[in-house]
Amino acid sequence: MTTYNGNAARPQAGSLQNGLSGIQKDTNHHIEGSLTDQTPPASVPGSPQPHELPSKGFWNDVVTMRWMRRPSSSIKMLGVPILLRLTWMLVTPHVDNPWDHLLFVSNRLPDSAQGFPMYGKSYWDAAFLAYYVVVFSFLRQSITIYFLKPFALHYGIKNEAKLDRFAEQGYAIMYFVCSGSLGLWTMYKYLPTWYFQTRYFWIDYPYSEMPGTLKPYYLLQFAYWLQQFLLLVLRMEKPRSDFYQLVAHHIVTLWLIGGSYLFTCTWIGNAVFMTMDWSDVFLALSLCFNYLQMKRTKTVAFAWFACVWTYTRHYLNIILLYSVWTEWDLIPSQNKVWEPKHDLWMPP
């Protein structure tokens, strides 16, 4: 027991606090010391002011990919298809507008018996992905430069590296809350898989028609991770110590998202997203509270993260793995074939 000013301090409470202390002191832990006590603001002279990267002109930003970190350039790129779409509407209002494929999901099918809008896969999905990579670049950098970093500076974070990490985690909270909410709504409103009714992953396979918000939800997830991957591999930001691990993680993530979309496994894919997104919210929250030196709040947030992580990443994922192992045979036998032209991708 430690004493302060002659008074006995309370001992650390429980295994959770002990575990946190162990993480804080272990800089080789996979959280990489993010939960260590942060440097007091007063010890770091000066306050770096958030700003955009310098530019040599719009076209130079396009060629060098610096638009990924310059909102003033990415917003121009986003505006061009919108202006072209409006021009097309004015000039040829009765002809299908090709610019719609960038802004909206393609291949609308007849509505379902329940009245849900239905969508199929399309080669135009690549155009949608490309456009929304730019959208996420604009959102990420705008939120970082004009909201998250000023917020962090106001509350005493002065070190530039910690400003960057706080902004990363703050943006992650915003994104995963939105994607997690849309995923839950999609499962609840449009899919019979609510709540993790796993047999419906297989009973009517293939699920070539995607109801309601499932297709935009899936493609937006793809675009988000693709934007994060490009930002990483192009080294648009200073590489972290776990750079190669992050590259491998993003490659596997994109392969799983793209593969499940191509192989019409989007129903189980929606469930997998649910197990991933919500736990990341609580991890990012605990890290942000740590950077703000809110020690008690950090501990509470990390405790919630441990609970949510255990439930989603372990309990629910075990249910999904058990379904893959035991319920795969629910796929109709005539559909257990490799016939890509018929959207059948499950050989026996």
C-alpha cells in the first residue's frame, strides 16, 4: 500500500484495474502503450494548429493522391459528378443518367413481396465504390482538421502525435456508431436473420437479391475500408510501428468483404459486421478518454469494452462459426454447385 502526504492510499480495486495497469506499463502490448498515462499538456511547449497540407494546385493533388488529405481538393472531386449529373438532367431529362451510378447504388430490381426495394450486383458498383472512397476521404479529413483536433487542443492535448491518434480514434467512434446502427437497422428491418437467426444464412442461398439498405450498407463498408487501406499503403500519413500488421489486416478485411459480396454471402456478412463494429466503438472510446487524461472514465469505458468485446467477438462469433460448421447443409442440394453464371458459388 502506498502513502501520500502521510495518508494511506486505497489499494487498486480488482483484477480489472490490475489488468489495465499491466497494459499501461507494457509498451510491447498490442495496444502499444495507448493506455499509458499521457504527458501533461504543460510539459509540451506550443500548440500545433490543425491545418490542411500545403498544395501545389488541384491537379497536382489529384495526380499525387494528396486529395486524400486535403478536403478542399476532395470536395471539388465530389462536386464534378454532381454538376455533370445536373447538367445531364437539364439537357437530356428522359435518358438514363450515367452519373447516377456514382452517387447511388445500381441495378434496382422489382420490389419484394413485402414491398422492400431490391438490388442486385452490378459492374457499376465499382464506380460507386470509387466515388465513396473520395467521400470518406473528405469526411475523415474535414472532421479531423475542423472538429476533432480543435476539440483535443481545447482540452489540453498539445503533442502532435497524440493529436493524430485522438483524431483517428474519434473518427473511428463516429464511423462505427453509424455503420453499426445501419447494420442493426438493416438486419432488423429487412432480413429474417434478426437477431442472429443463423439458419437463414443458408436456407435460400444464393441471396442474389439484396433487400432495402443491405446493398448500400455493404458497399459503404467496402468503400470505408478501401479508403483506409489506400491511405495506409500510399503512406499519406506517417507510418506506425505496426504498419505491416495493419496492411495485412486491411488486405484480409477487403478480401472478406469483397468475397462475401461476390459469393452472395451478404446475410452472414451483415452479422459479422455487427460483431466487429460495436466492440471497436468502445475500444476507441477508452483510448480517447485516455488521451484526455480522464483516468476513471477511461477505466469504466475499457470495462465496457471488455464486456462488449467478449459478447460480440467471442460469444456471437462462436455462434457464427458453429452455424458455418453445422448448418451449411441447409443450402438446397441443387445450389451446391460452382456455376458463377447462375450466381452459385458453393461447390459440395
